[in-house]
Amino acid sequence: MILQLIILICVLQILLYILIDQLNIKYAKGLILFAILYAHIFVLPGYFIPAPKPGGVNCGMPMMAITLGFWIFGGGVTLLTHYIYSIIAGAKHR
């Protein structure tokens, strides 16, 4: 589920970049990059952290794994998508 969400966000990021290139809006790619990174770091992990079980062992490992997964994989894919799109779009405009 998390991997599908990261891939969906990556596709959405590419589509927004294509739209921004067609509309010729300055600095919007940076704002989109910042918004997606903010979501990966602060917003999205909270939706996937399991609820604590009353009377059971409440280990923090699932919470840490989900959070670090979003930080490392989500943030990494977002930055990689941004840089690759910028390189390809820059080569096409030359």
C-alpha cells in the first residue's frame, strides 16, 4: 500500500511538472517539490502507523519503519524524480 502511494505521488509529480511547463509558471516546481517532501516527512507516515493495542506490547518499531520508509524511499523518489525531470526538460529546451 505504501509503495503504491509513493508511485502514485511520483506520477502526480511528473504530471504537475508537465502542466507547469505548458503554463510556463516560474518557481512552481520548487513549491511542488517542497510540498511533496513536506507530505512525505510530516503528513503521510501518520496515516499508516498502526493503532496501539490495549493490554498488548506496543513496540515502536512499526512506527519507526513506516516513518523512515516514507523519509528515505518517498523523499528519495521525489528528489530523484525532480532531478531527472529537470535534466530531461532542460535538454529538450536547448
